Amino acid sequence: YRRDLVKLKGKAAISQDGIKIHLLANIELLEDAAEAVANGAEGIGLYRTEFLYMNRKGLPSEEEQYEAYSRIVAAVQGPITIRTLDLGADKQVDSGRSNGPTPNNPALGLRAIRLCLKEPELFRVQVRALLRASAHGKVQIMLPMISNLQELRQSQQIIESSREELRNEGYKVADEVPIGTMIEVPAAAIAAPMLARHSRFFSIGTNDLIQYTLAIDRVDDEVNYLYDPLHPAVLRLIHMTIEAGIQAGIPVAMCGEMAGDPRYTRLLLGLGLTEFSMHPANVLEIKRIIIESNIGELKRKVKQLLTSLDPVEMRDLIDGLD
Ligand code: PEP
Ligand code: MG
């Protein structure tokens, strides 16, 4: 079975009815980039940079980060979407910062972009490293946990002023470094039409979107039986986000676990998703499903499915997609 999949490596992910889908990889380490390329990913849809900061003493310098990002850019041909620091909640650092009291609800606390905007010196070091790496390839910057326009604007301002600063210091920076928004907070999905006007791309982070929509801690085993990607509320938010992207003419990707799970591929194609980012090991299996799918047909079926108000009926319809 695996051998059959390997044959798909050099093949484009084009559906039966001729729609091209982009398959990208999620990576955390430089070694993962090689695995992504080996599995035929077209680029990186999510580079989680937290690992540069975790399990160590102190914070990584601009130079160290620049080198790490440049190595990934050198190893991968296609676009590389680098997510800015997403520390806090499920991703804690051992040292270097935040010695305050432990919050009661860390997932609702100072994490990701909130932390970066509260500590702009921390953010700037990373942004400068990212912009310098952009001189060597197609780098895109992705902002995690955006919940309002203000955060997006403030981040864009910091990125712009860092670009100016670097240029004045004589560094090369790519002319085009698209800045995109992760849609992983329900408020962002609901306000997607507004955020789309100020974003160059969206990427749906279903791991957090499901956690926040269903009020289920993603790391609490006691409630993981309630963690349901097919909950009608989750599907509606995903649908709204994709539609808002199409309306605004910006690409919408998905980089949560749902994108790499073969049980949901047809459903997501039917919802109009055209960019899937996943663990490198899943790329070929998802490609096979895409190649065998008729997306026009799936869209008709999924449209009907979304009108169902009965979760059990909806699940039956989803299971029946082929
Ligand atoms: C997500 O929330 O879906 C996501 C991709 O980010 P992470 O799992 O790193 O929070
Ligand atoms: Mg997330």
C-alpha cells in the first residue's frame, strides 16, 4: 500500500474534475523539512518556531534564528510559512521569561500573539530574523491566535518598522513577505470577512479552533471524548472562514490536525478548501484521496449537508461522502 503511495510523489494533487489542490507540510525541526520534501510536499504550510525556544536556557538570538530559518528556506523549494512565536498554554518554555503567577486558564491567557505584542522586544528579534531569511526564498509570516483587528495591525506595524530598520542597516529583505492570519479563535472565524481585508492569507488552526469553539481543553484527557471536528458549529466556522477568503480573494489553508486526517479530506474539499498543511507522513495518503475525488460533486453534497441541523444525520452524510 505504502509502495503504491510512493508512486504519487511526483504527481500533482489534481482532482478528477481538474482542480489543483496544494499540499504542504507542518514542520518543527530542520530534519522535518527533509521529510517534507521526501514526501512530495510543495512547501511548508506551518513551521512551528516554538521549538527554537523550548528546552533550553535563555532565548535564541536573532543570529541563531536567522540561521535556523535560512536553513529551512535553503532545504525547501516552495513557499515557507513561518508562524511567529506561539508560546503559552500547551507550549511552555523552561526559562527565559514569565515568572509570574500561573494563570487559571492558560489557554485563555497571555499566549501566542498576545505575548509577542506585550513583549515587543521578544517579537522584534524573531521578526528581524524572519525578514532577513526572506532574502533567500519565499517566506510568509503567519500570526497565531489573532482575535481582533488591532492585534493584526499592531503586528503588521512591528513587521514594517523592522523591515525599515533592516534596510537602513544594509540587510537584504524580500520585497514581498505576505503576512497571514491564523484562524483558530472562534471570534476570528466569525469576523473573517473583516480580517480577510487585512490579511494576505488565512490558515485555519483546527486544533485550537475546536478547543475554543467547544470549550474543551485540548490537553485534558477527561474531556477529549467531546473533542469533535465534525461538530456542526466547528464545520460552520470552517465554512465561514473559507467563504470569507474566497470573497476577499485570499488563499485559505488549513494547518490543524484535521487537514492531515484522511477521514475529513472529502468533507474539506467539499467545503472549498484548496490548501492542506499536515505532518509530512500524511501527504501522500491525502494526495491519493484528492486525485480520486470529484470536487464539484463533493461541493454539492456538502452544501446539502450543511443545511442539516441534526448532528447525527450530518455525521451519516459525512461518512457517506465518496
Ligand atoms: C492549531 O491550533 O490547529 C495549530 C495548527 O496550531 P498548534 O497545534 O501549534 O496550536
Ligand atoms: Mg494553535
